[in-house]
Amino acid sequence: MIRFLIKGLLRDRQRSLLPLLVVSIGVMLTVFMHAWVTGVLGDGIEFKARFETGHVNVTTRAYAENAGQIPIDLSLEGAGEMLEILHSEYPDMTWVERTRFGGLIDVPDESGETLSQGPVTGIAIELLNENSHEKERMNLTDALVRGHFPDEPGEILISDNLFEKLGISLGQEVTLITTSMYGSMVFHNFRISGTLSFGMGALDKGTVIMDLEDARLALDMQDATAEILGFFASEYFEPETAKAMCQAFNEKYSYPEDKFSPLMQNMRSYPQIANLIDYAGLMTFIISAIFILVMSIVLWNTGLISGLRRYGEMGVRLAIGESKGHVYRSLISESVAIGLAGSVAGTLAGLLCAYILQEKGLHFDVNMDTAAVMMPSTLRAHITPVTYCIGFIPGLLSTVLGTMLSGIGIYKRKTAELFKELE
């Protein structure tokens, strides 16, 4: 019987084509919208992870307690050995060393006297390592305004706003004034190779980016690093996996009585970021739920109207001896077939659109100097396991419910009344 109904649907386009198209389009929009909202809201969190916290990070226990002060005197020693342990126990993760520090940039005049000074926040990454993907991870290529990336030790990048404010020229030598890992005053000369603009006031006011080995030399941090950041292979934060990983690592390597023992934390360990993650998850749920509800109503009405228009057909079938229960069940079977086919087609189309935006993204050249949240300039969709099945809620469930509701009329009307509607 089911085979017979499916053949009927394929041969009678008036009965199947329009409902199938409506279901497919509705499901496609639902799938795409879910992936888009998940990606846009999640990108703000990932941007924060790439620049500041990583998905997980390893520091000393003392550094973690005072992280807001950027205390390089509490940095992690034996960084090379710790990296070997992390690569061995968590080979699927990407591990990178980072060091942050504060200081002043002193710009000399022709006679070597101070011409101008400005406060800076330094970020030391593996710039000169060809196997490192830090440039791509921090989107430095797109942020480069003038000059070039450092290609030899002693060269640094500086924010374009500070570059213009201090009157610096490319290739000019400036002096970094800061403190070493052991608390002593440090004066170290660097050459400006290029400038950066991130479109974020927090980064553009005074950021200096240098190679990690240059920072170690200047700050007296041989085989030490402020923190080691870990990133999942999926490039998206995985809360449950990160939580389990941190717990296992800390039980094995971290000792509460030793403030310089390593401590692994995930993004949710930071209250502000935890609130941001919860907010993004809540907004994703609300927006997706509203869109699913709207699409469900549309597809419900599609099933309802489709059933109402066929009352005349139902009358003929009842007149030739078919039972009301059988007619009602056949209507539901047809709606299941249409809903299932439309959901599959719509899901595939929605996933294709979402995949294109996940890989390509949409670039928005927006100035965010006054923004409170760090956001990337390129917004992308993000396909999650939920994306594969969320379209079946409006596509299959709503269509069937609409048909079931309209089919109730078969039981409420007499055969003669249904047959009369054929006219």
C-alpha cells in the first residue's frame, strides 16, 4: 500500500510537488539559519580563544591566580619539557607557547634622546617558526597595514595607531622598556618591520607582537613561557572534553601546595568568558527556536491546506467502500513520505549553503574601536551535529501534524458531504 501511495505522489504533481518544494525550502532555511547563528555567536568566543586563552591553557598556579596583572615573574619554567608531555598525552591538540608582558616603547631622535614614548602590551608568539600557524590563527596577515612580517631576529610588529601617534618610521630602531622574569629593569632595542590594525580598540591602542625567542632573550626567560595554549583540532571549543582533560592533567601534574606547579584551565575557568559562552548558547537556542517555530507554523499550514483541498477525493474513496480509518492513515503516510523527502532535500541544501559560508565566510569591514567584545571581521557558519537533524522538526513533524489535524474532518463529516465537495 505504501508503495502504491508513493507512486501516486510521484505521478500526481499537483498533490506532491508544491508541498515538497515548500517543505524543502522551509527545512533549508532552518538548517542554514541554525548553522549561521551558531557560527556567528561562536566566532566571538573563538576569537577570544585564539588571542587570549586558548581552548585550554597551562600556566603556573600562581600565574593563574594573578593572570589579569600579566605577572611574567610567575611564568612556567621548563617549557620544553612541558610541551613534550602535552604533545605525548594529547597528540590531537595543537599546543603553542605565548608570553604577554607590559612595558613602554621609547622612540629616539637623531641624537639618541627620547623623542616620544607610549605604553604597550607585548605578545610573544612563534613568528619566525615556519611550522607555526600563529599568523593564521591570530589573523595577522589580514591585519598587516604596512611593512612586512619579521624575517629575522630583532624585528617586531606594532599597532598602526601607536605607530602614527609616536611618529615612528618603518625600519626605525626603538627601545622596549620593561621588566625581566626576575624583576630587573630591561632595555632592549628592536626594529619596526610592519604595523597592524585589528579593528579593535583594545588591540589597536598599543600592541607589540614579536617572536617568542626575542622575548625570551629580552625578558631573561630561557626555556620559560608565560602560558601554553591548547586548541582542539576542530578549531571550536569542546566544553566537556576540555573539562575532563583539565581534571585528568591537574590530578597528575598539579600540586596545590606548590604555586609554581603547572595548572591546566579551560575557557570556562574565566568568569567573563564563561558568561559569554552561556550567553551565546542561550541566544543560539532562542533564535533557532523562534525560527523553527515560524517554519513549523508555515509547514503545518501547508499540510493542513493540502488535506482540506482533498476532501472531495476523500468522499469518492469513502463512496467506493474504503474505510475512514484507512483513508486517514493513507493521508498520514503520504505526508510522512513528503515530509521525509523534503526534509532530506532541504537538509542537504542547507548544509551545502552552510558549508560554503563555513569555509569562505562573509567579510565585514567594520570599525570596532568602541566595541566591548572582540569579534572577527569575517563571520562564518558552523555545522554541528545538531545541524544535521534540526530540519526534521519542522519538515517532518509539522507537516504530519498539519495533515493529521486536517484529516480529522473525515470523521466529522458524512460521506455525502465530502463527496459533494468534489463539485
